[in-house]
Amino acid sequence: MDPLDFSVLNNVLINFLWHLLIVVHSQTKPIVAQHFLSQNQVWREIKYAMSSLPWISIPTVALFFAEVRGYSKLYDNVSDSPLGWSGLFLSMISFLFFTDMCIYWIHRFLHHKLIYKMFHKPHHIWKIPTPFASHAFHPVDGFLQGLPYHIYPFLFPLHKVLYLALYVFVNIWTISIHDGDYRVPSGLISVINGSAHHTDHHLFFDYNYGQYFTLWDRLGGSYRHPSALMGKGPMDLIRKLQVEGKLRKEQVNGHDQRRATCKEE
Ligand SMILES: [Zn+2]
Ligand SMILES: [Zn+2]
């Protein structure tokens, strides 16, 4: 596949999926904690993502060129894999664990007090992110956090189509941890870094830096059991305020946000 076709196909697929997921999500999600969203938040998230993505794309496309022009260990056919189909399966698992580890440390580095304000703060403006915040990063932040996906094929053999599929998956995952849907299968709560975990990262900063798994947060001493899963999340606060009469039903879900009487706690 021509390098340019490959990167364009990647971007088109990602953008298509991003918009499809957001549209589907907005139709099916029963209630959004709109009361806790800042004014015009969704619009500002979209604007920020749209202004950053072209800058992130420039070095990213350059890396894609190097990858598909033969400088990486990407291959075209299953027969090129030393272990056949099981090699593909193994590379899928190792890709997830390798990138999860790298993103954990890069993300933690971006929280360093000398770096944070410059590059990572724009993503943390939103305390309760919406799916549109998933790609709203400062260009340097976005590029650095995406870098592990491009380092992997230079170090390890990877099938090109699998690479494309993983890239799409990664983008869907990034959207999903910002979508406010806190459900995680009960047996996986302690293993998977889901939306409830990442919302606590936006709220409390120094916890849950991970991407897919809680592994590195546990090893690095930054794991925090999600407040939403302990009945102390944003939606629980809304319900509590409604019960106490400090917040009327119509003040939630975007109907009467500015006249809401409660204060953030
Ligand atoms: Zn962060
Ligand atoms: Zn985030």
C-alpha cells in the first residue's frame, strides 16, 4: 500500500469512527452530567481538537512514511510472521501492553510541574470530559502520547492490517474513556482503566494515568479506585443534590444550567 494512501486511510477511518461513535452515543446515552460541564464545553472541545489535529498530523504522517517505506518491521502477509497467526495474536497483546506502559510514563511526565502548564493543562481544563475531549490535546501533548504507537513497529514485527485495526481500536478506546459511561464488567473493574478511572484522573490529577489497564498505576503507586464506582461520582452528586432539593430535575441535562443553585463540591 502506498504510504500516503495508508496514512490518509487511517485518518479517514479514525475521523469517521469518531463522529459515528459520538452521534450514536449522544442518541443512546440516557443522561449526561451537563450541570457539571462548563459553558459551551462541547463546542470548545471540538474547536481545540480541530486546531491541534493538523499540527499533530504533520510529524505523525512523517513517521507513517518511514514505517511503510520499509524502515520499520511492518510486514504485508501472515506468512511473513515467524509464528504465523499466533504471531499476529501475540503482537496484538504485546502492542497493547507496550503502548500502555509507554503512555503511562509519558502521561506521568506530562504532569511534572515544569511541563504540565505548557502542554498538558489544556486537556485538563475539562473536569468532566465529554467524548469530544478525547482528541483535544496541545499538539505536543497529542504527539507525545501517540508516539508509542509509532515506536512499536520499529521495534517489533507487526502485520500492516493489524496495525491499522489497532490504530482504530486505540482511537475508539480513547473516546470511550472520556464518554462518561462508567460501566465495566464486574470481574474487570480492577484490571481495566475505563471511563470511571479516567474521569477521576481529570478530577484529581495525580491518579489513574493509564490507558487500557490499571497495571502501571498499581506498580507506580498512582491507582485510585474510581469514585463513580463507589457511589461518589458526578452523577451521584447530582442525585444527592436533587434529593436534598438543591437541584431541580430540569436543571440537569442542559435545560436550565445557568440558574442551577448548587455549588460544585
Ligand atoms: Zn493527565
Ligand atoms: Zn482525558
